[in-house]
Amino acid sequence: MSLAAVLFPPKRRRPLWFYIVPPVLTVLLLAHLHSFNVLSTLIPYNASSAYRNHNHKHPSAASHLKSKPVQDFWKSLQIALHAAEPSLSSPLRLTIGPPLSEGELDSSPSSTTITNSTPRRNLIDIDDASLESLAARHASFVASIKSTLSAKLPVWEGTRGVVLTAGGGYLGTAMTSILMLRRSGSQLPVHLFLDTRAERAAAANVCDDVLPRMAVECLVVEDLLTSSSTNATIRHYQYKVLSILLSPFQQTLYLDSDAWPVHDPEPLFTSEPFVSHGLVTWPDFWLETASPNYYRIANSSFAPPRPLTRRSSESGILLYDKATHADDLLLATYYNWFGPDCFYPLLSQGAPGEGDKETFLHAALVLSQPFWDVRTPVTVLGRWINNTFETATMRQADPAEDFALFNATAFHDHAREDPDESKRRAAKTFFIHHNLFKLDVSSVGATSDPMFRLDSEGRPGRLWGPGGGGALIEDSGFDVERRMWDVVLAARGCGAASQASDDGCARLVRWYEAVFGEAPPLGSASAVWG
């Protein structure tokens, strides 16, 4: 089975209840947690104090979104986007030749299908007139960025924090990530973006009481339209870039709802490569496959990178400094605003995960802005069940250690590792992206959850595989998977299996005891946060 098939199994149509039940359960369960004062015992510091220390002059991001400077900026952005809208007779689609093959995507050291002498394939037919029009519109938006938009972007100068998106029923998953962020020792304030006011209203107890005690403020993307005279409709694929753009933090760690750090991420803001580059991205599994037509549109004087320059990007984790990268963040906004019908196919050409993933790095690339794309390859954690490898999570490297390892060879091609294993270098794991099994603290414990699957001998096992990721424990200094389950079970308020508050808790505790050989540490807060 190919890597792509393992990581992206065929999607099945889900019933309506699948989308309705999770957010309802999230609200009910977290309200229950609050009533028993569970989450307050899981906060290892004075959250309110920490929040004030970071943003003592800027207490409300919700007020910021509704402020006149933000609304004026939003109106200017809408006008510029409308003026530079790509003029296409039909959406761009793959129309030339066969789709990208597994060999053309393969970034493994042994692959020989793609070399630096391989011509960059173009799978999208665009006539010369349309190319000229797209290039002119692109240039028009870049001119708007440089003349007005970049300077008008409202930020809280000197601030830093974490931004997560949790719309569409992912609040419980984001809660897991926030708990793990706090378990890392981080006191960075968090802006948690929901899609609509209806979602915010449904999560009122969580957003108004539980999350503020963890220095988390709920924000609503739909509020961008408040007091705005534009008729813009915000779509789901635009939420990520807008949350980064319009969160007032100057320096931002963006995390998908299912991503979290193993260690406190705050030192990353004061370390290389962030200090000198201002933008850090992480790799995906495949080679980068942007169409040569994209480069003709974006910057005709810019030579497309060689095929093996770097891997494709993974946009679930990003580090941004708006003081130096407002221009390319705004260009990434343009790419996402017109993504599905134009820039997503241009930047990926049907490669796995096509979407916003390539927009951030490429916006910086064509504007000649500095960035550091982490060289250490992304890896997966999972386990073999009945001769099938079940992937649970991706892990991404420490950018500071990665920079120390690879800065001397920064201009070398790095899409593939050295074929000689003895010469390979890799930074330790810093981020977990639990993208294939969304670990929702409000509902985990269902009989269908993957950790309950037994091996061929009928034994339960770790979700991340035997040894909890092997070197991950040694590199991290602790058992990362076990810590994750300690936090989740404590947040659920699961007691002993015989006294569990619900069947899900009972299943989780029995599984935990079978896998780790002892009961979870559900006593004092120090037992969990120790």
C-alpha cells in the first residue's frame, strides 16, 4: 500500500448526525466539567496573571475585531480583493496529461523518478490571454499590498500568542490541544477562532467561563462582517489565513485544532530561525508540485525552484511575525480567497492535501521574503494492526535544533534525505499533529475509537505504537503519549474504571491500565501537571 493511501484513505459519506452531535456533546460535557471544577485543577499557573503579562495593554481581541481600524482595514482588503479577482471563464482544473504519479510525488531517498533535471510538469491548460490577465490581477493586488494594505494591518505591537481555529465541530479537539499546550508549561495567550456567532452562542459556557481561565479568548470570524458595508461571504477555506491575519498578535504561532507542542513554544519566538527569518513552515510528505504557470503569473522574473529544492508544505503549524511578513501574509490571503478555482490547483496540481497548504510559503517565495522551511522530514506515529499500519499522528521537528543542524547547508536542495543513512540528521520532535485521529476531549472513548483495536493476538496497545514512538520518549525526556492520555482522562474527570462517570471513561481507564500497567494519575493536579 502506498504512503498516500495510508495517510489519506478514501472518504466515506457521513450522516447528518456526525456533524450535529460533536458540537452539542462538547458544550454539554465541558459545562459538566466546569460544574465539577475539573478544568481549574488542570491549570498549572495563574492564567489571568499570565495573560496580563503578555498583553496588559490589549485585554480584548473581540473588541479589536469590531474596532474601527479593523473594520476600515477589512473594507480596504475587500475592495482590493474584488479589484484583483482573477478573470476566468471557468475554474482551473487539471486538463493536461495523466495525474501526478506516486513516483512524481515520492520524496524518499531511493526514488529516482524525479531529479533536478526533470522538467516541472504543467497539468493546467491556460491560454496566453488568460495568463496575462491573471498576472496583471496578481500584480495589481501586490501593488495594493505595498501601497496601503500592509501599512494599515492593525496589530498589537510587541505581542505574541497562539492562534487556533476550531469551527465546524472541532471545539473538543481544540480543547485537547489547548490542554496539551498548557501541559507543556506555556503561558502564551490563545485566540481561538470559531466560524459563526451561532457556534459561539452554543459554546457560551466554554468561551465565557472555562477557556478564559486558561488564558484563551474565543473569537468569531463572522464578526469581521459586523459594521462592514461589504457583501463578502467568508468560506471555510479562508478561516485559517484570516485568523492569522486578524488576530492582533504581532508574532503568532498558528496551530490547527488537532496540533499541539510537546515543549513550551515561547522560546521559539526568541530563537533562530524565527528571529532572522520571521516565517517558519514545516514539511509535508511529498515533493512540491506547483505548476510553472503559477510562477509566470506570480512573478515572471522569478525562476521556478528546482524539483528537489524542498518538499511540499504542511500548514497545520506556522510561525509568523507580521512586523516583517505582513506583505506575504496578505498575498497568502489573496491565494486563499481565490483558492479552489485558481490558486489551489496551480500550487498543487492535484497532489495529496491540495488546499491552503502551499499558499503561505509560496507567497513569501515570490515576494523574496525570508523564511525557514524546516529540513527535518515529517514522520508518523502509529501501529500495525492485522498487517495494516494505522497512522495516528504526524510529528514535526524543533525548528531551533533544525536550524542549528542545517543552517550551514541552507542553500542545498533538501526535498530528499541523503541516501547514506549514516549522513542523515534530524532534529527532535517538537509538535504533534494528531490529524488522522481527531482526539476530541469531549467524546473520546467511543467503542469505535482506534486505540481500542486489538492486535492479532487479542492484546490492546499504545495508539502510537510499541514504545510510544521509540526515540520520542528519549528525546523529549518523558513519555509523550502517556502524558497526552493523562491530561485527557483528567480533563474528562474519569475516575477508577469501576467508578467512571460514563461508559467512555470506563473504557478509557481499562485500556489505560492494560497498556501502561497502572491506573492513570487522577489525584492531585500535581500528579497530572508534575
